[in-house]
Amino acid sequence: MSQAHYRMTLNNLLQQIYGPQATAVLTWECDPRGPSHNEVWTCVAKIKGIEYGRGEGRSKDAGKELAAKIALVNLQDALARGRLN
């Protein structure tokens, strides 16, 4: 894959699991820190209120993308172990 689209992959997987309710299952918390010319965004991906991924980036999108990548790994692990809420 030349360009990663972890948020899209995460959304697609959640739709397979939860169907039409998937949009309500995934929530994001994103906060910037630092001066406006040098912000670092920390984003948290939560599934049913439980943190599955956290990422930091120079933009909100970059933070979300990294959080989605980590959330995908954790979600797939939870599915494999039968521990999904």
C-alpha cells in the first residue's frame, strides 16, 4: 500500500462488525498543545467509550491516522481473542 488510510480501514472494519451503528461506536478526542505555529495534536480513538488507539502528529489528521493505525491493531487483537464489547 503506497499510502495508508487507517481511518478508512478502521471504519470499514467497524461497519462489518456493527453494521449501521458503526458511526456511533467510534468517537475521537483530539487536543492540540504547543504554540499555534508548532502544534502537536494528540488524538484518541475510542470504540464504545474504550480507548483503542492514541496518536500524535503535527496535524489533527496525522494524529487521527496514527491513532486509527494503533486502534486497528488493538481491535483485531480483541476480535481474535473474543474480547470485543
